[in-house]
Amino acid sequence: MRRLLEACGLPFLSSKPRVLVTGTNGKGTTCAFLESALRQAGFKTGLYTSPHLVHPGERVRISGIPATEEQLERLVSKADAASQHALPDATFFELLTAVAFVAFEEAGTDIDVVEVGLGGRFDSTNVLPPTVSILTSVGLDHTEFLGPTTEAIASDKAWISRRSRPFVAGDLDDGATKGVSATLLRTGGLLIDSRDKNVLGERGLALVKASGRRLDVNLACAIAGLFALEKETGVSFADGALAQGLQSAFWPGRFDSRQVQGVEVIFDAAHNAHGFSYFENQWRLRKGSTERPIVVYGSLSDKNWSEIVANLGGFGRHIVFTSPHSPRAVPAETLASTYASLPAHSTHPSQATCETEPTLAEALLKALAAARRDGLPCVVIGSIALIGEAMERLEVNPFDAQR
């Protein structure tokens, strides 16, 4: 990545403040909180996230505005040309990472917020010198690359920490905590536990109240990260601006409620068991424990989809299993047969009914019709590829927040 950046005209990166965020789930939402709060505080922000829902320009944002087709084409061409002799086997993610960093330097951003792609230690984004690093959560995902336990995964992710710099930790079990501790002994990062009530303190709780948000791990990580950034830079952020930014922060495709054809549709990219558990908890808090929606579910094969399938029956009233348009998609019939084979399916009265519709367009039509008929919300959940395709087919603009 250093060779690629140098070939792109960035032999070194400027010393401006940066926040690097990793985690099994919640890292994108935490980035959205951070960027929005910093922008409202008067800073010109750079935001790099992945993957995109509809258009690659979503990944690279300057002061909240996605890169245009023209900007992206110019910068991708530049990065691709540079890679021909500097990194000829560059991946799509490596090229887009270089594009983002060049875009931020060209735009003269004050502060950059960057989401790690996968893991931490060997991720392309870890070429950055972060002022503050954040680990939102650790669950069993990408185990073929990061290891089979939360301890191993957390250890890998914690390598985004830097010596004598703050490392904010969020939702960690005992194994993950052990993994983080082992890595911080080697990197010299300074652990900040966002769950410690003294970390947020009265000021943090006042920000939560003023923002109108419900305090969860992502918001706690963001606020702890903002406080750490203040301390490291010596710059104080106005609480009113921070609260406004936290309130207006929006992350498309994550508990994303829209009105579509007279039906409330909630899009959520919960693509692993940890993410689904978080989504379900948010649903119970918002909707109460009794409402059971119509569900559209599809997944890519590299996700732990069987665990989500096992939990869908007690969540929805009716499930339409489908597939995103991808060679890596799990066939709808496979999802349905896995669901049907669950031990409780034929006897438990609360289990949802289900059907298969291999074509996502038809699955959405069926689900919307059922939701409209029964007066229920429709939840479209699963891989990000599914969420992005569903938004396109339903003509939902990811950044047209209907809040």
C-alpha cells in the first residue's frame, strides 16, 4: 500500500488527525456518528467506508458528500495506472483505499474517519497513522482469515492500535478482551473501555440525551472516540455541535426505515449472527416484543447464514427466502430447506411460515403485498449485496434519509 500510495503521488501522509475504526459489526455506524459530529463541529471531513450499497462513490465522502462519477473515474484511473508498476496485483479494495486517501489529500480535509475493511493487522487501511483507533465489537466472522475464536479475531483487529495512542474498545467478551490485551502489550496502545461509565461521564450522557439517541455500543464508542480525539489534538469540540451531529448521523442500510409503496420497509445489512442479534434487540426496543414483520432474507455463501436462518422463525411472521444477484449467493431453496430442517419448525407454534422466491424482484413484490395486506412492516435483511440490490429495485436512494 505504501508503494501504491507513493506511485499515486503520496510518498507520505500528512499528520492531520485520523480515526481508524474496526469491528465485526457496528464499525460503519460508529464511523457515521464520528463523521457527522466532527462535520457539525466545523471540520472538513473525509470518510472512507466499505462496501457500498448502490454506487462505489458512497465509499469516499468529503464533508458527507459521496464522490461523483467524474471524480471517481479520474481517481480510479490514476490509481490503476499507478498500480501497473507499483502493485500490479492490486485488489479492488486496495485501489479504492488509495483513491480515498488521494481524494482526502486533494480536498484538504481536516480530519479523516476510516473504516477497516477486514480484520486490522494486514488490512490496507492500516497504512494510516491513526490518532485514535476504535474496535466496536468482536464476533465469529471471517474466521478463515482471522482465526476461529473471538480471542484470535480481537487480537488481529487490535493491531490498528498505535504506541501511546488511545484504543477505544466496545462490546468485547472475555476471549476478545484477552486478545486485545495481548496485542496492546506489543503495540503499546492505550486501552479505553467505552463501557466504563467514567469514560463517557456526565458530559457523554448529556450528549446522548441532547442527541435524542438511545445509548448503545456504537454511540458509546463514537463519543469515547471524540473525547479521545479532543485530548490528543488539544482541540475542544462544542457540545451543541456534537449533539446535533450525533442526532443527524445516518448510516443507510442499517436499521434503515423507509416508506415504500405504502409499507414501512426496514433495511438492515445483518449478515452474521452477531449482527442479527443486535438488530433483533433494536427491533424489540423500538417495536415492542409482540410485532412480527414480514421478512425477506438472502445471503452470500461466505457468511454464517445458517445461524441467522435458525433465528428467523421466532422473529418474523412470514419469511420469503431469496438470493441476491451474485455468483456467491446461497440459493433460496437451500435457505428454505435449512429452515425446514430445524427441529422446532414443525411443532413450535410461534415459527414463521416461509416460501422461496429465487428472484429478488419477485420476493420483494410478494413481501410488500403480504405486509400491506396484514398491516405489518417488511424487513429486508441479509448480505449487503442483497440490501443494495433491494434498494435499487425499490428505487430507494440510500442517502435520501426519511427520518
